[in-house]
Amino acid sequence: HRGLLAAQIRPYVKELCWQALKLGPPSDRTRALAEMFPERIRSHYLCMRDDAFVASLADELGKLLS
């Protein structure tokens, strides 16, 4: 998916830099719900329900915007 994102974003961003943020372990309920999604979007579903991931993402975005 990185190539597709780069193709879509690169025209608007001079320097595109990728950064991986770790996911914490999902709860049993979150894991069960995630199984309903196709594998290609499952990680997106999981990351948006992970408090540590969301806090890290907000921190990284805050650094870039300040």
C-alpha cells in the first residue's frame, strides 16, 4: 500500500517520510470485531482503536505541525 499512498500524496508533499508506530495488544472484543474485516483493512481498524497508537500518532503529528 505504500506505493499507492506515495503516488496519491507525493504531488502535495515535497518530502514524504514513513514512520511505523507500534500497536498495543487488542482486547478480546476488538480482536473479534477485527476478524470481520478483510485483512487489507484490518490493521487500520485495529490502530484506530488502540489508545497508545492514537497518542503516538497525535504526538508525531503535533511535532510536525508546530
